[in-house]
Amino acid sequence: MLRRIVVIRSHTVLDAVRVVGLRVDETYRPVRISSRLGVPNDRPPASGFDYRSAGPPSYCVRAECDDEEVAARLVRDRPADVVGVYADPEVAAFPEPYCGPDGVGSDDDVARRLGVPALRSAGLTAREVRVAVVDTGIDGRQVPVSGGWSPNRRYRPGSAPPTHGTMVAYDVRIAAPEARILDYALLQSRAETWTALLSDAIAAYADLLQLLERDAGPLVVNNSWGIYDRAQDAPIGSPENYSANPHHPFNQIVGSIAAAGADVFFAAGNCGADCPSRQCGVKDVGPGASIHGANSHPDVVTVAAVTVTDRRLGYSSQGPGGLTRRKPDLAAFSHFKGSGVYPVDTGTSAASPVAAGAAAALRQRVSAARLRPAQLKGLLQRTARDLEGNGWDFDLGYGVVDAAAALVAIEST
């Protein structure tokens, strides 16, 4: 049985995919994804696709196929109604204190090394900046939330127990204490696995796009999750593939939200060669095999992990990435005592929101109209501390994010 995302040209042609050997998930509402796919324009984003192009929208539905022949036949026989069929692998949070359980420093050390004192001196606290924490859900008693979304329609934002999502939200607030935290509880816990399907992530991003359409104000999106094991994905080279296929609808919608003005951060993953998570697939560990799909998207900031002593954490996933080779982009701090949800805030799960929080604080000073997401990403790369002195590399990207240096660069432009 194969889980698949079917992209149809109109929500009114849903009957076109009701074929023998394929079962549509009636509990999944068709999700509108904007415009045509893969149409270039004069000034395309880094990925080379024009996510803003005018044209009729498409719609994603979720289904199960008996086999690959059913999916191939659907695309072949119904081209007027079906855009494509794509893999719908399971995605999960990036937690766990491996590489040793002891924390290195505290959140105060993170703030100092990150350059938060300089942000505070400039009055930058991310006031009125929205940060969407796309995760397992947030305990609103520990981190106040200002709305959100979940595939679980009974979920109320801020009502989760204090687990992974609460840790991530806390780590955003190290640099961005006044950010408006949005609880996008994508990863609903199933037997403490914190998993979801990629089709749910498409629905989450569609909701974020609608949010930006209603209010184009600053939005930072943090994603401390990804695909651990490509065994659930279609093979690389297949049109159904997710991990290395820019045409996959989730990779497309991630580019859409960056084009719309959001700063998107993804954890690199916890499948580095030195001490990978036990969840990593056998062939998904180490250089060139551990940063997949949207986590390697050219329009996002992909974040590796170091300690506050500037030592690379061995679980931090390594490039080249699946969608673009030059990943990760930056590193940020992890493996420190912070939220209290766990003994240690760990994994690239903690590093990504540390970096995202710094970006949110900077967004209080400079709008997306003045500095597009790609430009802010480039500024963070240029001002990062290069630990090796060799420029960009597959372990830490351009180096460790330095909010103080980034602020100086913004104020000099």
C-alpha cells in the first residue's frame, strides 16, 4: 500500500481520481496550492521557480494506491484532471540527547554568544513579529501563543503538554522574547513519536500563505522536523520523489511562502555521521545522505548545530543536500540547558529556533519589502562566524549565526 499526494487541477474534479486501486482519504480536505508549478520569470527565487506566477490553482488530495501502476495510470490516463502523483512520507521531530546527555552551557550562554545583548541595546525584541512554530504543539502556560493551526481540528493552540514544540518555542524567545508565537501543531504525537504526513505539512503551509495574504507583516517560520528514512519516499529520479524533487508540491509551497515574504528556517537534521539518531535510515546518515527535501530547499535557511563552545555536534546532518548541494547554510547553538522541558535543549531542533529567533529580532528593524528573505539569508551568511576559516563547508555552512554582526550590517546598508 502506497500513501500518495494527488494534485488535481480543480477541487470539482475529485471524482476523476476515484479509480480502481486508489482510495481517497475523505478526512483530508483538498488543499489549494497557488498557481502553476515550475514556470520561470525574469527574477525567479533561488530555486529557479516562479511561485508567484498567475494561473489557475491546483489542489492536493491524499490517497492510498495499491501499487505504482495505479499512480502511473492515473497520470497517464487523466492528464486533463491530474497534475501529478507524489510520495507522502512520514515526517518527524528532531529531538533526543544523543552524542552524550550532558548539556554544554545554558540559554544565558547562548544569548551572549549569539549577540543578544546588542539586539537588546538596539531595542530589538521581535515585537510585532510573528513566528510560526511548526511542531508538536506548545504549552501556552510556558510560552504564550497568539493563535495557530493543526490537522487535528479539535486541537486548541497552546493546549499541548510541554514537549518538543514547547522547547522549540522557548528557544525562539532567547533572541525574540516579544515575538508573537503561532502554534502550528503539525506533528501530533502518536505513541510519543511526534509524526505527521507530508500532506499535512502542505495543509499547514497553505494556511500560512493565507495568513500572509490577509496580513503581509513579518513572518518567520521554524521547522524542527523532517524525513529520517527515505525508505518511505519514492526513489530519486521518480516524478513522485520528495527528497530531491523540486516539483514535489511541498517543496513548491515552501518556495511559495518564501516568495511571499516569509523567512523560513529548517533544522538540518540529526543524521550526522558521528552519532546519528537511531531513527535515521540505514542509507540516510552522513555527508550527502542526511539533508532531504524542504530541509535542503534553496530558499530556506538550513541550520546545523554547535555547542556554545563552538564545537560541531556529531548528530548534525551534513551536506550536500537533496535539492541543492550547498547545505547547510548556517549553524546555531544547541545541547544547552534551557527550556526545562528536557534536561538539555538538543538536536538541530534547538539550533534552528535559536537562529530563527535572531532573524525575528532583526525583522523588527528591517521589513521584507526592504530586505527580501533571500537577502536576509545572505546577510546572515556573510556575517556568520567561520569557525574553520575556510568559507562555506558541508558541516556548518558559512559558520555560526552572529546576530550582533548581522545588526551592524543592516544598519550600515
